Amino acid sequence: QHHKSMAVCAFFFVLCCVCILSPDGAWCFPLLRTFSESFNDDVAAAMFSSSSSSSSSSSYKDNKYNNISAQWYTEQRVDHFNPQDNRTWSQLFYVNDTYFNPNKPGPVFFQLGGEGSINAFYVTQLEYVAYAQHFGALIVALEHRFYGSSHPLPDMSTDNLRYLSSQQALADASLFMSWFKNKVYKIPNAPVVTFGCSYSGNLASWFRGKYSTDTVMAIASSAPVQATMDFFQYLEVVDKSLEYFTGQECVDQISNATQQIQQLLTSTAGQQQLVSLFGLCTSPVSDLDQSVFMQGLMGLWMGLVQYNKEIAHQPTIKDRCDQLANGTINNNGNVLKAYAQMYVSAPGECTNVTYSSQLSYFESVAFGGLYSANRAWFYQTCTEFGY
């Protein structure tokens, strides 16, 4: 019998806001505070006018970026806060200078990497590339230490992970940008605008606050800058998104099924019923096993909201809600059975929801594995952020 484990779900952030950290404080658009009033007017127009948005998709999502390839900053420090530690390593970055005129240099748009690898997509396909075209900006994206191909040390042993932190990452960005502006492009006076989304949005805003002489503005999209131990508010966003796209019926059906599941988890007979309904490998008896089980169920809906209509050939919110509604009808109004059918593994397989099975996703210290980023991000959430 094959076993299929539910991956531990990370929290997703789709708060749908853009915040700017400036000398006057943090603001949400369109209250921009920038290094000049003219730039302020222009960036507002470029970011929020319908004409800019409608023209950007055809202007930069094409084949003009074929020459963009991986580059390496070979002088990055392992530990920025120990002057006696002179070890260095190579950090991955990408540059897009398509719209940059060295004779009349514009700003540098600096995309900070987050909890994963980066590629040329980060300097060619994100929306801020349209802004770069408008301002003649030089675009650069820097991969975060311990993710992707950016390895400060040979592995991710616990001892080595002490060098994985947002503070070290911010110092990476500062040292890199100084080298990039002064030695590579020789534009020491070019203003820098940092960009990021979710965790990298945190970094973009924190960089503006901590290294205020290195950057003039931070655009942080959906950035959860406050560490939160019990971040239930995100599920409230999920709930509102489901209701917005499909109506109250889907929300009610999910709530109904969830309440039934929680009741069944309280008894041995109920737990066995869940094993049968959801095709589980073992009965979810312990609190930890039940937490893994419930996390897997919620993860489907969180992922739908995060990536709704963004990934080709993947079910949308409407698709899943229609599936649940039709399944309820086909099962004579049994919403729990319809709900379970959305999760059942392929014939002959079962789903492993034991807490011990989840630890395997974090045990490997090697870089390059399928779940290597899980170990790094789990370490960061435990040591810094809570969520």
C-alpha cells in the first residue's frame, strides 16, 4: 500500500494591499511619500492608472529578455555581525537593464528574494517591470540566503541555520547593493526602490527602515510585518474570498463539514469514520495528528485563495466550490461525504496525517532536496515570526 503524506502548509498572505515605508511612516496606496514630488506623481500614475496597467502586460511579457542569465555576487559575508568572521560565499542575482540608460540613469528597482529560489521571472514578469519601463529603471533581484542556489554554508544543519535570519538577509542586501551600484554599474547616486511580497515584502519595508541611506522607498505588497503566534486572521481573509467569488453557500458547506469533522475527532468511533471517509493511513488520535489532518484540509482552501486563476490548468475557487455543491447533491445532501471525496487519494493509496511523518519534511540538512526550503522556512518562522 502506497502512502501519501500531506505536506505541512505554510501560511499564505493575500491581504491585497501595497504599503510604502518612507521617512513619514508606513502608508497604504495611494499615499506615497518619496524622494521627490515629481517622482511621487509619476509613480502613482504608473502604478494606479488603468492606462499603465493595461499596456504593461503586452509590453514586457515577451521575448526581449532572452539574454538574462544567473549572476553571482562572490563577496557576500557569512556573518555580518562578527567582524572576526571573514568567510564569504556566492549569492545568486538577476539583472534586467532593458530600460536602463547609463548615460541618463534612472532609479534601481531592487526585488528582494523571499523563502524560495528566484529566476529570471523575477526581473521580467512581475508587475513592477512595467514601472521600470516607465521610469527607465535598472532592475535587479537578489536571492535570499539558504534558499534556492544561495548557500552560505555546505548544509542546513542546526548549527549552520543560526546564520539564517532576516537581519542577516537585510545586511546581505545592503552589502550587495553597495557593490552593485558602485562597482558594477558605477551609479553611486542612483536612488533605490525596494520591492517585495509577503515575507520579502517584510524585508523590503524593514530595509527602508534599517538601511534608510541605502533606499528611498519600499513597496511592500501583502507584507505580514508583525510577528503573530496565532494568525487566525488569514483564515478570515480566506472566508471572505470564498464568499466573494462564489457566495455564502460554499462557505456554509465548508463550515458544516468542518464542524462535523471536529465532532468526529472527539471519539474513537468518529476517528475511524474519518479514516474511512478520507482514506487515511491511520486514525488521527493524538492532538498533533489531528492538527496535521486539519491543517491539510484547510490548506486546500488557503491555496485556492492565494493562487486563484494564477496557475494554468489548476482548479479555481469556483471549480472547487462547484465540486463541493454538486457532490453534496449527488450524495443526497451529505456534505461531509462530498467534502471527503475532494481529498481522497488515488485508489490503493492512503493519506498519512501523522505528526511523525511531517517531521521527514524537515529532517534533511542537504540543499537541493524537494523539501529543503521547508526546513529553512520552518526554522525562520520558529525563531523570528511566529506565523
